[in-house]
Amino acid sequence: MSEPTVRAAERVDLLTAETSEGAQELQRRDLTPSNELGREVGAVLRLDGRVLDARSIDVERPDDETMILNMGPSHPSTHGVLRLMLELDGEFVLRTKPVIGYLHTGMEKTGEELSYVQGATNVTRMDYLSPVINELSYSLAVEKLLGVEIPERATWIRMMMSELNRISSHLVWMATNGMDLGSSSMMIYGLRERELVLAFFEKTAGLRMNLNYVRPGGVAADLPDGWQDDVTVICDTIYERTFEYDQLLTGQPIFRQRMIGVAPIMAEEALALGVTGPLLRSTGVAWDLRRTMPYLAYDQVEFDVIVGTYGDNFDRYAIRLNEIRESIRIVRQCVEMMPAGDYRSQDPKVTPPPRARIGESMEALIHHFKLFTEGFRVPAGEVYSAVESPRGELGCYLVADGGAKPWRIHVRAPSFVNLQAVPLLMRGGSISDAITVISTVDPVLGEVDR
């Protein structure tokens, strides 16, 4: 065979070759062990293999009656670069297997090569819809290891910015969930209101997203002049418009048919999977770290933990809509109770000197230079710090070896954990409801593939 012919044959082989994700691939039913089959249909919910609903594992079903279909990875329909492998019986979903890893950010390993000073610029990009809360979890962990007390004003600024970030994240969810169900109006309205929050972020931190605003020791800058008026306008505007969303969606017949009773999950199942956030609270479990394990000054403000009853799509929608209102309630209290004082710790170990002194003092210039090139050293130890993100419990586990960089970083990402519930939620549902189920889980794939 001539050389051009060989090359042509190799090219045909490459074009016809099947791609495989290895252990993540959804295999034919007759090639799948029963315990793995139980996980794929959402019946096995613990690593020890305990089956909550053994009747749901239909091992005897012939493969020629079903079809394995790929859905994704395609953004935005799967809310990021998420691939789902589905086994279908006609239009009904029998098995689901999420396939992840297409983003490959590697932020945890990257964070181990960055100093503690630089770390917030890395973690802020994980859940890019709630960057402030990412930075908060990391900063609280570093401060626990350092034993640094931050000023009261910095605490309240962090809390206010976190709740504004929760509002903007839930607005994106309202927008995209509406679009998934055919409401292009909700997409326009949700992103319109989110702009109010992002404009305030830009005014305060200089950036709309990935702010690097919450840092170990406090925040990067004090609130801008006139911030009370800006925040009041945001709260008043968004609060009024939540009732417009309510009128647009809640009573709409098609919306209700697609949401009520669709993809239910029980409290026992949710707890077995370790899911948190609105997905857990939709089952009636009032688990919110702001209330159950208070941090910042959440024990000094009044707000309600919103819970559901049936654990279905509609409960998850209603929870997020009402959480926007509760976050507005918290932000209003922050405006009223915001203390005066420093916005960051004055401990020179973690805080650079005032910029005005850099041009006047050689010591200040050296201090600034060393802090941002070498960073500060953190005593050896390990710590776990968890906060309530819009998607659930966001935890940062740090191991310090006494140097200027973390020895180990691991993030307990709620999007990653909650994704385990997708096979259970989709089991027995129609293919048309698959996108809606993904939406109400609300995963952010940057956090999943961190």
C-alpha cells in the first residue's frame, strides 16, 4: 500500500474512532454491575451501597428496548460544559450519568503555588456567579490559621456584599430557568436587575465579576461615597420586581405544569447524598449555615430560612425567589447597622501600608514590596471554613506548613456534591424535563471542575 493510501486509511480510522470517558462512561445495562447500575438510576445513595429503593433497579430490561443518548456538553442548555449520558425508554429517562471534567481549571492545585495574598484571585473564579462568597470562605480559613481579628466594619461590609452577591446569583438562576422553560421575558428581566448589583460591585471594587474584594484581613477598599443611596435603590427596585416575577411565572399554567410535582426528592434521599442549599431546603430541612452555624454577623440580623414541602422543581423555584427577598431584608439591616471604623485589619503582617506612605517612607515601600512578592507566612496547621453560598455549603479546607503558600487546598464545592442528585431527580421523568432538572439543581461547572 502506498504512503498516501496509508495516511488516508489512518485518517478514516481517526474519524470513525469512538471516544471514551473510561469509568465515567454509561455502559450497556448487561455490562454494568448491579451496584453501579443502582447509582446510575439514583437508587444507591451511599458509598456503602445501601439501596433506598431496590425496586427501581431493573437489571432484567433488555438493551434492545432502550437507547443511550448523549446530551451536552453544550452551554447554556446544560448550564455549563456538562455532559449527560442518558438511557431512554422512548421519551422517558431510565438512567443518567453526569460526565464532568471538560473545564479542567485545576484551581486547587494552582492555589498551592500561589501565596496567601494571591489566593483570593484564584478562588474567586470557581463559582463565577458568587465570587464574593468564594473569597469569603478562603479568607475566613486563612484568618483562622493566622488568628487575626478583623474590624467590625469589615465584617458587616463582607456580609452586605455577600448578600448582594446572593441576590445577583439567584437573579441569574431566575433568568436562565425562565429561558429553559420558554420565558424569554424572564431572561431579560433577571439580567436587567442583576446589572444594578454588578454596577455597584464595579463602583466598590473596580470589577463587575471576580472581584478579589474580600481578602485575608478585611476587604480591599472601603465602601464608596453615597453607597447607602446606591444600595437602597438596589433593594427597593429588585424587591418590587420580585412581585412582577411572581405574577409572570408563579400562576402561569405551562410553568406550573413543568414545575409542580416534577423531579421530587425526599429529605432522606437528600441527606444521604449530602446535598445542601435550596436543593436540600426544598425537602423541608431547614439547614442554612447562616442560621445553623452563624459566621460574620448573621446572628445579629433577622431573616427567615425558606424551606419547601415536596422537594420538587416548584419548591426550588419558590425558595430562590423568596431568598432574594430575605437577602434584601439582610442588606437593609446592614445599611442601618453598618459600624464606622477600619475596613481592614491594621496588623502589618497581613495588611500593606497606606498607599500615600509608599512615596514618603522607604520602610513602607519595602513592606509593600515584600508583602506582594513574598506574601506573609501562616503558622502550620489545618482548618476548615464553611459558608452558605447560593448553591449550598461552600467549604475551604487549608493545610499550612508554616510557609507563605498553602501546602494543600481542597474546596467542598456545593455544585459538585449536588450534581450527584441528578440521576435520582431525572429517573422516570421525560427527556423534555431533563433541562429543567439541571436548571433547578443550579450547578456552576467552574466550581465542579475546580
